[in-house]
Amino acid sequence: MKKTLSALLAGLCLLIPGYFGSRGITGIWSPGPLLPFVFRELFRTTLYSLEYYTASHWGQTAGTILPVMLFFAWNPRLLYGQARTPKRTYVLVALWVTLGVADLVGSWGPGLRHQGFEYTLVAEADSAACIAVLCVLFFRNWRGVPSFGWNLALHWIFFAWLAWFAFPFLGEPI
């Protein structure tokens, strides 16, 4: 029961990074991550018959809830206290971290040119910190003794990173 409650609270806490990531306003605390942006715009364009404010509001709400839905859909066994990390998680984390590092390297120049040094530094430092923590948790879970706490931490940090700081928008202002 204790592990179920921990996993449930961790999943619901993903509403916080989901909220900041899906606001549609880029800034230091919300660098415009790719996943919520794409989901929000996709949802808003499907509701084109509604007035702009209503469609935008529903798109933001859907972008806020997206990380929670992905967290529970990706590994529902966390609710039952699963200690072993699934192999599909290792593949997903390795793929997204590799793409994240490539994005950090490739977006540094355009970020400096369009967003400025301070914004680019903070946005990339946040993403790099999440990537570093993910790498530590990845290797800890891969080589260490299976543990529910480490498994939950890996999944939570991964989906929080995707919702908040992954692939920050560093191009021309929209």
C-alpha cells in the first residue's frame, strides 16, 4: 500500500512540471520543451472550430496532463511496487538522452544568437542537469540491485524532464 501511494503521488506531482512546460510562454522557468509544445499545438488545431481562447485553454490543459498519463501508461506496474526497471525504459531513456545531448550541442549557437547568453545558459543547464541525473539513475538501475525507490526516481525524473526542460526552444522568438 505504501509503494502504491508513493507511485500515485509521484505521478500526480508530474502535474507541476507539466503545468510549467505547457503554458506556452517561454521563460527561465519554462524554456518551451518540445513534447508539450507539439501536443498542445496538435490538440489546439484539432479544436479549430472552437474560439481561439477555448482551444488554447484545452490544449494547455492537455499538455499539463500529458506527463501524468505517459508516466502511468508507460509503467503501470510501479503502482504495484515493481522494483525491476523494464528493458523498454532503458531503451527509451538512452534514446532520448542521446537526442537531448545532440540538441544541447546543436542549439547552443542559435540560442546565443536569438535568445541571449543568460537564457541559453539557464535553459541548457537545466536540461543538462536533468540529463546528468538521468544518466546516474540509468546506470544505478542497470547495474545495481533492483529497488522500487530507484525505479520510481528514474521514471519520475525522465517524465519530468520531458515535460519541463527537454529540448528547450532556443530559436527565433515566436
